[in-house]
Amino acid sequence: MKKNLLAFFTLFLFFILGNLTLGAVEITTLLHGGNLTFDKESKNIEDSISGTDYFYGLSLFGEQQIDDNLTLNAGFQYDPILRYTTYTTFEYARDFYTISVGPFFGLFNSRETIMKNGISTGVRVDFPGTAFASFRSDSSIAARFTKAGDYLQEHNEIALGYYIPHAICSVHLVTKRYVNQQTDDLEVDDSFTEYSYQVDIFQKNVPVRVLLSFAYQKLDRNYSLEGSSKESNTLNSLALGTDFRIELSPDFTLLTMLDSNIYSFGSAGGNALNLPDSGIGIYLFRCAFGAELSF
């Protein structure tokens, strides 16, 4: 079903963006994978992470500049916490600020709830060449759960940055949350919090751009069973991020994104979470590979 949905959305994306001919079009596709996560199907706390249970997903999104001030963004996006979402936002930009707003939908994340609607908003204030601040908030629009399979998605981000020669430095706070009524009496709450410092390195006429980040990440999975006390898993990680944009031609750019675990510790209820100490599973990571096409 997700393959059929992705094929339909690909055609829809090319149709919408292809019929807007007032500006350049950028199409990006990414393949996601990794093992730095809990089992999203689990109904009980996990006492260990094996490092050999991998997640994967595919994203496809595009950007169309309608005029000098207005840009349309649309996409089908995967996230290991939020699962699948599709969105359409309009971005209005002036000299010192940018405002974006539009709907998003959780799609086929649950058999019982095929589509979940929400709203995405964002604001960015720029002092060109000096500093910037940005705020983003995505949230499902719904009352509390009424049946098994209902879910909510939330994504919030705050960033503050400043410019130095050949680099943009910034600090970020990101929170993500996916709450699912997994059964009639079991509610599962997945949440992710990240504090990071990023340095985006670039140089004129050099086809490679590098984004380095150092982050503290906290991953929680809480189980609330009706009539019982809440149980939870927690995984705390220090992660080093290395992202590359490699421009092979003016119209084609390769993208790589990798978050590598440096040190992790966690809990399973009142006990310590067991982490792999040997073998291939000892390397915990999240990554994405893809390409950007401009025309």
C-alpha cells in the first residue's frame, strides 16, 4: 500500500510542481536507515537494544519558486519517530523574515486511521550576514483518542545562528512526538529530544558543502496500560553528525547524512538498558542518502 501511495504521490508532485513554470523546481529523494531506535511494534518495555534491528524509509519532496517572494513546498517524508507524513506549505519571504504555513497529513501509519490531518507553521527572522532565528511547529489537529489505531504527531524546532567567514554556526532544539493508541487499553508515546550545535561549512566555487554537528539526543518510549502504572524505555546518546552536499553538476547534487553514536546509556523501567558491546550492532547510527535534481 505504501508503494502505491508513493507512486501516486510522485506523479502528483510532478504534476503540481511541473505546472508552475514561474521559477526553478527542485526535487529531492532520500533513503533513510539506521538502528538507533526502539522497536515501534513493541507493547512492553525492552531490556536491551541489539543494534541489528534496522529501520528504513523513503522520502520524496520538492520545492517550486512561484515568484520572488512566494515558494511552494510539497513532499512525502519519512522520520523514524514521526513515521510517514505528506505536506504542502506556502513560504512567503521578505528581506528580513520568512513565514510558512500549510497542512500536513500522517498517511498509512495505522490500518485503523488511514489519514491524520495537522497544521505546519514556521517563522524565520534574518539579519543578513550577521545572525538569524527560526521557529517551527507541526501538530496534529484532533481530540484525544477514541479507538485503537488513533495517533498524534508533533514536531517543534527552535534555531539560533550566526555567520562567520565560510560558515554558519547555530544551536538547535528539536522535539518530536508520536503518540499511538496501540490497543484498546494500551497507549504508547514515542518522543525524541535533541540539543545540537551545528557548523555549516562552505566556500564559493567549491562543489562540496559540509554540515558538522555535535548533539545530545534523548529517545523515550512510554507504555501506559489502563489500570497499571506507566513503564518507559529511555536511550540517551551523544552523537556526531556529518552531512555532505556534493554538487556533481548545476542540476544534480548528491546528499549524504549520518548521525554516529559516540556514547549511549539508557534505562528499561527501573533497570539499566543493555547495549551491544561487540559485533556489528555495536555501531549505532541514523543515516540518509539521496539526490537533489534541479530543473
